[in-house]
Amino acid sequence: MTNWKRSLLVCSIVLIAATALAQTPIVPPDSVITSYTLPPDKLAKATALYDVRVKLLIADTIFGFVLLLAFVYGRVGARFRSMAEGVTSGIKKQGLVAIPLFLLVMTVCQLPLEMYGHRLQLAYGLSVQHWGSWFGDWLKSLAISLLIGTAAISGAYALMRKFARNWWLVFWAISVPFLIFFIFLVPFVIDPLFNHFDPLAPRQPQLVAEIEKVVQHGGLSIPRDRMFEMRASDKVTTLNAYVTGLGASKRVVVWDNTIKEMTVPQTLFVFGHEMGHYVLNHMWKGLAFFFVLLFVAYWFGARVGEWSVRRFGARWDIRALSDYASLPLLILIISVFMFITQPITSGFSRYLEHQADQYGMEVTHGIVPNVNQNAAQTFQALGENGLSYPNPAPWLIFWTYDHPAIPDRVQFVLHYNPWAEGKQGEFVK
């Protein structure tokens, strides 16, 4: 996802891992894992895919910034504002013309890179989604982005006109409950637009029965009606599971692909990882972290935006920060902030994921045989299935990885063993 989209779309902290039930396991339970490695054919594919993805990431980032700069210096925002003024004299109605028009043009400009990304997934067998379905999802995503983006940005400009100096603070205060409510709605409203979900218990009673043993060991109660299977095989071949929602909407989702690929013990480890996110309150910690970051981002955007308009407003045909013509400038400023702080957000996410890995081992200890090998086999299977490159560049991990690299995760689970010294786990006693 490009920087400008991160600045506009509501962010939900989605905590991800792989999960499944035994049928045709990628890594058999009798395999002995000492490090994350790939067979020669998969290593060649993973290396080629890694190289292309790194280049695509760099190209996407540069293109996003260059495009926004071109919009600012080309006075595109001013043109959209003038167009809106020609349609209606009402300042609020002008926003309903200029804002979605700008967001639409930005999204369409990014479309070729997104299409190439999907083509890459198809070429390496990671996706099976045909182009018609892909475009359907793209259009639905576009509609959601336009709806939410227009409402949020219109509100921000209304606050700029009413609270010239501290509009960003009021906007932040309003954003917090809105984002919480949006995350609550995602499982009910957004997710079903893109994928099909079924209750897990009727479809996989054996898996649910085993999962409940782990739940009891962790002293937790997760109702069966909060466990779902997602029909991911319609679109992808990769393995995944996640926790989503808040409060009454919180649930565990297991992809159907993973149910075909991993053993029961491997599944239980990954479910334990997801339990870790739940028990350790990672959702709320992540939200608190994000809201603090958002506070600083809004302040940064307002201050730098005001200075930029005073200094260059005449050159860019921006009358004031509250002028709709400033929208490309504001998005550029926030995008720069998000890019600079990305290592912080990535590092925080990796920390939470590492804690969840540790919890997953502790909560399955005594339930699955050889907890260290079981966890290592799980990450090995995940890496093989997703063609994860064994030697990613440290700078790439530092800047972009929101999960620890699989080789590091394998080494951790192989060596984490407090029970061998007669100790208990940190999180599960």
C-alpha cells in the first residue's frame, strides 16, 4: 500500500499468522528443522520474487512521492477546486466535488503498479484470482476509500475553517472514536464484501475440539461462534489466519487453505499465537500506539502545511490551508511523515508479533509433542508456501517488516525452552 493511502485510509491493526488442520502437510511432523531453508527449486523462485518485490516497493514509494509533487507543482488541487467552484457556490458542496475527484485520480494513477503486483502473484502461483474478480475487489475498495476519505477529509476542512489554529487537535479527538467504531464494524460490514465466511465449528469439529484444549490451558474462553473459516482458496494459495474486530465483533478467522496444509499440532501453535494477541491486549496496545502516532502526524501536517502555504502558496495557487487546493500538499506532508516513522511502526509490530510467538509456544507446551520442533515446522511450512526469502536485507526488515523474518522466528522457537531449566513461561504459568 502506498504512503498516501496509509494517510487516508482508516488503519486496522490486523494481527496475522498461519493456521491449519492436518490433511496433506507441507512439512511432515517427523521432519527435523534446524534452520529455515528452502529446496533448490523454491529457493530460486523465492530469490527472484524477493528481488522483484524489493524493486516494486522502491518504485511504488518513489512514484507515490513524485506523483504528489507533480500534483502540487502542477496546481492540480487548484484546478479541482476551481472546477468545484464552477459547479456550486456552497463551500461544503465544493468539497464533495473536489475531494472525491482528487482521490479518484490518485487511485487510478496507482492502478498500473497494483495490477503488476497482482500479475506477480499469479505468475508465482500465490494467487488464483482471475482478473474479473480482482477488478471487482478493486472497485469495491475504491468505493469504500472514496466514501470514507471524502467524509473524513471534508470534516477536516470544515474544522480548518472553524478552528484555524487547533483544527488538527479537534480532528484527532473526533478520529479516535470513529476509528474504534470502524474497526468494530469491519468484520460485519467490510470483510464480507471481499470474502466468504462460515462458522468454523460445523465445518471443522475436530479442529475446534483441539483448539478448545489450548483455550482452556490459557485460562481463556473463546465462544465457538467467534471462530470462522474464510474461503481464501477462491483467490490465493497462501496460508493465513488472523484476529479482527473489537468487543462483540472480535473473532478468529482461519483460511480454508491452511486447513488443508498443516498438521493439528502446527495449527494449535498458530492458534496459540493468535490467542497471544488476544490475551496480551495487543489490539488495544496497537490502537493506543497508532493514536499517539496519529496525534503527532496531524500536528506535523498542520504545522508544516501552514508554513508551506505561507511560503509557497502563491506559486501553487493555494489561498490558505483551508483551501481544497491544499489537499495534495497535505497528503504529501503526511506521507513523508509516515515514511520517516515507518521503522518505528514496523518495529513495534514486530515486537508484538514476537510476544505472540512466545505465547503460542507457552500455551501449547504440554499439549503438542516437542513444542520447539512443532513451532519451527509451522514457520518452515509458512515460509515454503509463501516463498519467503531466507536472507532478507537487514535494512528491509528494519524499515518494512511488520513481522520478524521467518529465519529469526525459527531460531527463536528452536531455542526458547525455559522448561528445560525448571522454569515456567513468562505469560502462561
